[in-house]
Amino acid sequence: MGISNLADGLTRGAERITGSVSEAFFEPVIRIGVTGLARAGKTVFITSLVANLLARGRMPGLNAAAEGRIEAAFLQPQPDDTVPRFDFEQHLNALTAPVPHWPASTRTISELRLSMRVRPTGLLAGLSGPRTVHVDIVDYPGEWLLDLALMDKSYAEWSAATLDMMQRRDIAAPYLAEVAESDPEAAWQEPQIKALAESFTLYLNAARKKGLSGIAPGRFLLPGDMAGSPALTFAPMAKPGSPARRSLWREMERRYDAYKSQIVAPFFRDHFSRIDRQIVLVDALEAIHAGPPAVADLQDTMADILSAFRPGRNAFLSRIFFGRRVEKILFAATKADHLHHSQHARLTAFMEALTGEARARADFQGAQTASIALASLRATVEETREHEGGTLDCVRGTLQNPEDGSRGRQAAFYPGELPESPAALISAARQGHEAWLDRDYQIMKFAPATLQLKPGMGPPHIRLDRAAQFLIGDRL
């Protein structure tokens, strides 16, 4: 076993060195990780980004596009034959259909390669012709990213932290009552473990539905073909004094360790550790609407997400011999089209405050971080309405019927005004308030607008070009 593992490691190392040298001297490759928690809009972001890089008429914020240096952009077969391809064409068809609808959300990892032929600038412009730059986009659920924090926690540590958090949440009462009746020192039985795992999974789903984001293990929510496997059938329990080898607690511990070694570790080794740039999409408006507990939970989640990265600069030798390090991390508040543009700066400030402490640690280690408010696909138009002797800056769009997905009526919407200082939201969240004291924030679900794209024009968006400039502009 040891010789086999050593040989496998040497083979992987040789492949990494060969790939890194090829990328550095011939055709550069930028691997962008795209993640976010549920309903943050990952699928729409990737679809719109690729469509707008193929037809760059709406990308003035991407310098290489504005300067006309991107001569061509085209999709190519992805380099990883064992990873599902991101179904760009099907998702774009959903957004551009006569009756458009939002595409299905991310449920597993997928990948897409976009290649661009770019003319160099500066001194290289007169010495060499256009070169090809490959952009590999890796899409994966944000819930999987949160699992990386488990790698440094034992089952006892994870259980203690999880149970402590659950004690402060009413939705956890059914599971807490059930686990309290279980004897962790008794001999384990499969039906008992299955019942506890199912009850714990119901709690995780309820937490996500309530707008809470610190939810792990993530595969419990997106099990895929591993549903029902022992590695996904465990739950937190308080550690007894001296649990026996065949006790319930020991079996839970064994399955937790299997989850880390057989599910989380391969994801980190094969995918996550190879990422150069990362964008984390956040439905900040949903968290604000859900209330202070959701905002506090989101802030903790952002810190956990950043702790999972290995930030730093990708120096040539370090990339070859020590693996990649994340050079840039962009935190994006999505669905900015649900607010009038006069509030976008406040939404960006909220994201900066939400991730401030975690971003400071990443910046210190050499990574470049930023926050932005964007809409991958603009679904609304702005209008100003008279109201009680004043005016309200509203957005208008087509309401989405949640029952059957059909398009509804047109409506103007005013969600409430975000405070000038995000500290008003952060402090209320940290002080444990259950609701905002002086205001209320509403959200509304809009269907995508009907698109009639002209040649050379991608889907309408808000600041998608600036996000692209941050992520890949320096390499073009």
C-alpha cells in the first residue's frame, strides 16, 4: 500500500510539473473556481460570463476587450475527462428562450474551457503575435467548500461545535431531543444511526431554507450517488467518558473520518488545490431579508470559506513544486438588479464589511481580494415612483410564479433602503437581535427578462465585465 501510494504521488507530481512548465512557456491556463451558497446564482454567472466573453459588446470594463486585443474566443474540450462538462448551451437556451426561465442550480462539480486568442500589449506587442490563453472555469457547490474546514477537526471537536450552535436554534429542537435519548456508549445499530442522520439532515435543510449559511457537512444536502452510504450517515453526538470500540459514538466517529478521507480530501486534492483565482457568489440580499441571525451566520461562513483557501502569489517555481495558490479572491453580492443603482455602493460596502476580517488575513498572505455588487443577468429596469409626497427608487420586472415556474405579471418593487454604514447591520447581527429594530427589508423573485441579443452582444448584466477584469484581466 505504501509503495503504491508513493508511486501514485510521484506520478501526480510529474504530471503537475509537466503541465506547469507547458502552461508557463506556451499557452497559459487560468483556473477560476466559481462557488457560492445555495441560490447565489453560480450557474447564471458562468453562463453569462462565457456568453459575454464570446460576444464582448457588453464588456467595456474588461480592458483587453475594450482595446480590441481579443481577436477570437471559442469553447474547447475541457482538460479533465472525468469531470462533467458545464452545460453552457443548455443553460443559455433556458435564459434566451421565448419564455425564459432560470436554469437548474449547481448540484455537483463541472468544468468548461474557454480559449481566447489575445494580442499582447506593451513591449511584447511588436515582438510576438497573438497568443492563446485558456480559461478553465470550475463550478462547484459552496456547501462542499465549507467541508474543507472539517479536515482540521476531529469528530469530537466538530460535534461539540455543531451541538453548541444548534442549542441556539429553535429548528434544531427535534434532533436535539432525539440525540438526547440515544446512549453514545451503547452498541450501535444501523437503524438508529440512519434515524439520527436523517433527523440531522432535516435540520440542515431547515437551516438552509431559513437563510442560514454555515451548514456542514455539505454533501448531506447534495449527496448525489452517495446518498445512503455510511460515509454520509452520521450525526453529531456529545462524547462520553470512555466509549467502547463498538459503541454508537465510535461508529459515528469512524464514519465522520471516512467522510473526510474519502469525500472531502479527494475533492481538495483533485480540484480545489489547483485553482488560481476564485469568485465567491453571495446572496447578501437574502441574508439581510432573513434577519440579523442570518447575517451573523453569513459573516462566520465567509471567514470559514477564506480559511479553506491557500492564498498567495503563484510564483513560477512554487507552482511547479508545491502546487497552486489562490492569487485572487472576489466576493460578489449577486442580484444587484433587485436594487436601484443608487444603492449598489451600499451593497458593496456591506460585502466589504462582511468579509473584512477574513480578507485582511488573505491580503496579508499575498492574495488580492475585492468585493463587488453585480447582476450576472439583468432581469429588471429602474424607475422612480411618487410615494407619500416623496419619491422611491424602484426596480420593475416580471414576477416569477414559484408554483409552476411560469412567468407572472409585471411589478415595481422597493426593497427598503440599505444604511449608509454597513456597521448598522453587522452590529445588530453580532448583538444577537432576532429582527432589525428600525427597518424591514423585502425581497422579490423575478423571472429573467425576454432577451433579443444582437450580433456581438452578450446578455445584459451589471458589472460582470469588472468582475472579469479582476479575475483574468492581468493575464490578458
